[in-house]
Amino acid sequence: MAGSGSGGVGAGPRGGTGGGSTGGGVGRTLLATSNEHRGPPPSGTVVQCGPYQYSLGLFGWRRRCLYALVLLLLVMVTLNLALTLFILRVLDVSLEGMGGLQIVRGGMVASGDVHVMDSLVAARIVSRPHTPIRILAAHNFSISAMDAEGRVTTTLSMNTEAMECTSDRLVIRDKKGRLLFSASREEVLVGAPHLTVTGEGGAVFSGSVQTSHVTAPISESLLLESMTRSLEVTAPEGIALESRAGTISALSLSDLTLQSKGGIMFETPNIIVRDLKVSNTPISDPLDDVFQVCVCSNGRLFLAKPGGVCAADQNFCK
């Protein structure tokens, strides 16, 4: 019993020592086995943390997705750059402007034809010195002005049939700023020294006309006519009809009436009245070239044969 115990005890240390060696071999075997399962360590940044090592980086499908995204962005940037260069080339964009448009101080200068597709908003449009400006439109051309609140107040529109101006007042002035023509709802004012109407039909007025002087052109006749109604000429101080080189004719279909409270005065050496009615009352010794001028009680003038009294019946003086 003692010998067995001593052998056991003596084997213990050896076995312990041998057991320790065996345990170390088992540990090394497990580490090797673990390394075989992990495979070769991936390339990248290696961080040592105690007995452990960590590799930092993207591996596998993450790296492939990143490369694909970078490639896609590179293709898009290349296409955008190519399209931008193509547009700049087609529009002829430079540091001075774009094509026929040049950016200068205070605005832009356009050389050649300018095509406006929709609306053109500008504070001032001028042409180059000694160069006319032309504005062409396919159907109509409109110019509008707005007030401070953005409401359209004045519009000038030209189309294939007419030119229309919508405004509260139309004013035309000469180069010196003098008023030539003004039209509004209340009145139409002509500021020129002479208003000449050259149409064959003359000037037609539906209302009254106030003027201080009405003249006809040189070597032309002046005609005042009302086609279907009466013609009235009034003045507070007087009316003068003067013909310096011809005659004055007054033609009426029915009656020509001259009314005056003070009387009618003729200052002329000759008064000639033609086509008066002749009385057929018989008298003795008639003269063929001389007649009497007779007046009825109602003021009617008639001719009577000489050598007798002015005799006429009641029906003749009506």
C-alpha cells in the first residue's frame, strides 16, 4: 500500500509535468486548428490590441459595390461635362456673351436678328448709331405698360387688320415737345397751326364744332353741307362771310331765311335778284326790259310789269 502510494505520488509530479506538456500541446493544436479555419488574414490596416489583431477595411461585396458606385459617378460626371461643353459650343458662349449677344455695362448688345419666342421685358431698346431697328411679328405685335401695382394701363397692338391703342389719353408731340394732337374721352385737341382734310368726302362731324377760323386750301372751294339735317352757324358777336376772289353761294331746296332784329343791310352798288315770279296782271304800254319790284304784306318780293301799280291777288302773295 505504501509502495503504491509513493509510486502514485512520484508519478504525480512527472505526470504533472508530462500533463502540463500535454496541455500545452493541446492548446497549440487548437490555435493551429483555429488558424486553419480562418484562412490567411485579409490585407488591410492591422490593429494590434493585446494578444488580438484586427484588420480594418472593406472586403467582399461591399468593396465591389463601392467600386461600382464610383464608376457610375465617374460616367455621369463625364457625360455632364461633355453635354455642357456641347451646349457651350452650340450657343457660342464666351466671356463677352452668348452668340450674337454681348454683355456690356448697362445692358446687352445684340448683333444680327433676335428672335423672341414669348415675351421680352426691357426698360429700353435702342439701335446702334446710324442703324435702323425693325420689329417684325408673324400675327400681331403688342407693347404694354404697367403701373406700380403690376396692372396694364396702356397697350399698343398692331395686327394684320388694324392698329389699336388702349389708353386713357393719346398725346403726340413734335421734337421740341409742343403738343400736336391729344385725344381723351372728354376732348380731342389739335395743336398744329392747320388741320387739313384731304379726303374726297371731307370731314364728317356728328356733334358741334367750335373753331375760330375755317378756310379752304388755295385754289379750292369751301363747302359746308348737312346731308339730312340743318346746318347752323352761331356766334355771339357776329358772323362774316367773305370771298376775296370769287362769289359766295347759298343754295336751299325750300327756303332761305335771313333773320335779324336790327335789320339786314346790303352794302353793294348792285343787287341782282334772278328767277322771281312775274305777275300777269294786264297793264297798258308794257315794257319788255324793265319790271317793277313789288313787295307783299308778308314780305314776299315779286316783279310786276311797268306802267302800273303792283297788283296781285291774295293767292299770289301766299
